Amino acid sequence: MPHDAARPGSREPRERRRVHRTDWMALLSGMLFVSAGVVFVSRPSVEPLIMFTILVGGLGLAGLVAILARVIRR
């Protein structure tokens, strides 16, 4: 019996597989907030102003990486 492309769930031989691209901004921001949470739990004596500065700087760096990744992809 020949391959029937009309069956549900079957794919066309020439169909391109969609590849999920990494969202670098979301990934790096999530890692930054998780690590900030770990620091606050393990060392509660850290100054909030210092942590805020690190978070804002980290978000800026994550945004820069996301922009560069988008430029390189094109």
C-alpha cells in the first residue's frame, strides 16, 4: 500500500519542520530573577539598592543580548 499523504497526522514529504527560536530576553531575565531570589533567601543581609542595581543592569544586558541575537539571525 503506498504512502497516503491525506491521512490525519501524516506529513507532506516536502513540509518544512518549524524550529522554535530561543527567546533570549525571557531566558536571561528568568535566570536573573531566579538567581536574585536565591541570593535573597541565602543572604538576607544584602542591600536592596545593590540588588536593584544588579537587576536593572542585568535586564539591560539581557536586552542587549536579545537585540544582538535578532540582528545576527537576519
